[in-house]
Amino acid sequence: MLTIGLFLTISFLVSVAGLAALIWAISSGQFAFGQRQARVIFHEGEEGELDDPTVSGEAIDRERTAIDASTARPVTLLLVAAVLWLVLGSVFGLIASLKLHMPDWLDGSAALTFGRVRTLHLTLVIYGWLSLAGIATATWITPRLFRTPLRSAGFITWGAMLWNIGLVAGLIAIASGWNDGEEWLEIPWQIDGLLAVGGALTVYPLLRTAFSREVEHIYVSGWYYLAGMMWFPALFIIANIPYVFVGAEQATVNWWFAHNVLGLWLTPLGLGAAYYFIPKIIGKPVYSYALSLLGFWALALFYSQVGIHHLIGGPVPTWVVTLSVVQSVMMFVPVLAVAINQHVVVARNLWAFRASLPLRFVSLGAIMYTLASFEGSLEALRSINTVTHFTQFTIGHAHLGAYGFASFIMFGGVYYMMPRITGRPWPWPGLIAAHFWCVVVGFALYFTALTIGGWLEGEAMLDASRPFSASVILLKPFLEGRSLGGAIMTLGHFLFAINVAAILLPRSASRAAVAA
Ligand code: HEM
């Protein structure tokens, strides 16, 4: 009773806050937009020019020197941590993958058993890599959108430190067998407070910057960022409240949280970045600015109940699951809006796609957002879910979203931002291309293996005439294919880390490298 009351009260308060935001947006003319507003990201004379520091070699953006200087320190700190966690998280992912077809490998230590290694991988890539890279990108882009230097930047530095301390404590806890026992929420709730306070400290400067902005209109990336910064803390704090949700309720809250991490946290961070980088690099506004705000509001409206499709067949009320299936299918609306907007501008400017590696990363990420979302809507249908549930197909889908979409956009963003942050060009452009091809080839292998293998696994499990072991045996070559793909992706991540380390080296060392 307490739980339902609490839920209803929170939902009511959140809805009222959302309504207030909508009323404010309408009354302050935020909806009176057209292509003119889509151009707020350009300064005079920038339209029609390819803007890519990896191509021009011009590292400093002279129009925005003061703004970029205000974000340089906190963004560098966040990105360095994110890249380190990505490399470590990938190594754990690879170990987990190998253990699925070599179960006797590394079986002497409890910390290296599959359950803990998998959890370390997930925690590292979501809370270490994607969240920190996403916050860094938002911190860098937001002041540019508002043409205002970042306010209270020191808060972000403190927030990043607290977040990382919490993450390290959480990883040690998980490795030693102490966790909350819920997927995506394994860090013990006693430690989660550090991440909550750290996260809040990183949000405050962005809000202050938004309030002191020099431009009237908030560009669509700003909507995604500001909303994501409100949604995620609410999700994280509610889902981590101990001793309130138990049994089937706990599973419901767990999947409400876990899926919303993708839709209301990683999606705003990824789409906010894509909406900035794609038109900015190409030098042309998005296809239809009006459509972009339709996409935003449709996401806000439909996403929050999507996660319960993970519990189809579970002991939760049928109406809750059906509501989730309907909302999952409604997600076609925002996804189509984003797809039309972002893909059309790239398709009309393929010369830019060929010329710019950051654009290639970001626009491929945007394409994978479309694919992951369409696939997710279909997977929510009961007829398809019956085959794919409990199989590796779902893992392939999770990587299409968290890796193909969110991580690719972050890779491209880092390659665009770092020269602007450091004032130095990338020392080894060839290594950026090597990173690109490693992650493209590795991920293609990874995704294809799990999608085909997972579907066959599901069909084998549904076939009453075949023993369960048949589904395990048929899966083995696909799991080996995943390990090969994952190893190539991990190699790409090492190259990425080398690139980031190289551009951060003192100027003389970079120059020597270029000369060599
Ligand atoms: C940025 C990079 C990555 C991200 C964001 C990511 C994300 C994820 C997510 C969200 C899950 C949970 C999937 C689910 O339960 O539905 C997962 C599980 C997993 N990932 Fe990754 N991943 C990344 C890289 C890798 C790499 C390089 C490998 C290497 C092979 C890998 C192997 C695995 C494995 C083996 C699992 C567990 C699968 C299972 O439980 O059957 N991941 N990852």
C-alpha cells in the first residue's frame, strides 16, 4: 500500500512538474520555431563550411575561445575517467564473453566468476564510460548552445571526483560479492549516495549556465540535456530506495529503472550530442527543426513505461505489461522524427560523411539509434518476445543501443571536442581511422553472431522435442564469434585510449610525434 501510494505521489509530482515545463515552454515562445532557430548553433559565416578539426588541422575555434576555455578542465577530467573505464569495462566484457564458451577458464577465484565479471562489465560501461562521457559532452556543448561560459565549473570537478570514488567503491563491493542483487542496480545502495551527490554537483553548473544564457531560444540538444539531467536522478534515487519494493514489485521497479537508463538517460545524452555534432560538422541545419521537438516530446510522453516489456510472462499484472507493449510500439513516433531529421541531412551531404571521421562515428551512431529502437519496439511484441526472451538476441539488442548508438556518438564527440579543448590537433589521424574500422568490423561481427545465434537459441528452447542442451550446443560457435568481435572492439578501445593520451601530452611531445 505504501509503495503504491509513494509511486502515485511521485508520478503525480513529476507530471505536474512536466506540465509546468510544457506551459512555460509554450508561453515563452519555445514552440514558435522554424529553421531560423535551428541555426542558433552557427555563428556568422559558418554555414556551408565543413567544421572538423581532424580535417582542417585548425584546433582552436576562435569564435568560441572563452566558452571552450571555461569547460576545458572539467570536461578533460570527465573524459579521461570515461576512457579509462571504457578500456577496463571492455576487458571485463571480453573475459565474460570468453567464459561463456570456455567455462573452466579463470575458475579459481570468486571475483572472476561469470556473475561478478559480467556485473563489473555492465557497471563500468554504463556508470563509468557512457554516463561520464555523456556528462562531459553535455558540459561542453551546453555553454556553446547558450553562448555563455560555464558557470560554477568547480562543482563539476568535485562531482566527477565523488562519482568516481563511488564507482570504485561499488566495483570493489561487486568484485567481493556484496551487491544489491538487481540488474543495473548492483552497486550497494549504501554507496549509491556518492553517485547521487556527485551527479547532482555536475548538473548544477549546467542549470546555472542555462539560466544566464545569452540566447533566447533553447536549441533541441539543450532540451534533451536538461530533461535527461532531471529524469536520471529521479530514476536513480527512486529505484535505489531500500526495503520499499519487494518481490514482483521489485522486479517491476528494476526494469522500469533499467530500461529508462537507456531511454531517459543514454538517449537524451546521445541524441543531444548528435543534434549538435551532425549539423555543426556538416555546416547545415537539421532537415526539419519542428520535427525535432515533436521527437523530443514524444520520447518524453511514451518512453517511461517501456521497460516492463522485459517482464512479459512474469508475475506482474497483465495490464502493466500491455501498457508497456503499447508504449514500446508508440516509440516509432519519436524515432521516426529523429531519423528523418538526422539521416536526411547526412544523406544530402555524403561528401561530409566521407571527409569527416567524427561525423562518420556520430551519424553511424544515429543510424544505430534508429535500428535499435525499431528492433526494440518489435521485440516488445509478445509473438517475437516469446522467441527472443532469455536468449543472446537480447544481449545483441542491448549492445546495438548502448554500444552502436550511444558509444559511437561519444567516440565521434571526443574526436571533435578534444582538439578544441587542448588547442592541439590529433597527432596520429591514421590511428583514428584504425579505431573506427576496429569498432565497425568488431561490432558487425558481435551483433550478427548474437542476433542469428540468439534467434536459433530461442527457437530451440521453444521446441519441446529437443533437449535444453541442444540450444546450448548450437549457440557455441556464435558465442565464439561474439568473442572475436568483442576482442576487435576492445582493441579499438585501446587505440582510442592511445589517441586521447597522445593529444593530452605536452605540446612539444605532440609536435615531435607529428614530425616523426
Ligand atoms: C562500450 C562498450 C560496451 C557497452 C556499452 C556494453 C553494454 C552492455 C550491456 C548493456 C549489457 C547487458 C545486456 C543485457 O543484459 O541485456 C552487456 C552485457 C555483456 N557484454 Fe557488453 N558492452 C560493451 C562492450 C562489450 C565488449 C567489448 C564485450 C566483449 C565481448 C562485451 C561483452 C558482454 C557480455 C559477455 C555481456 C553479458 C552477456 C550475458 O549475460 O549473456 N561487451 N554489455
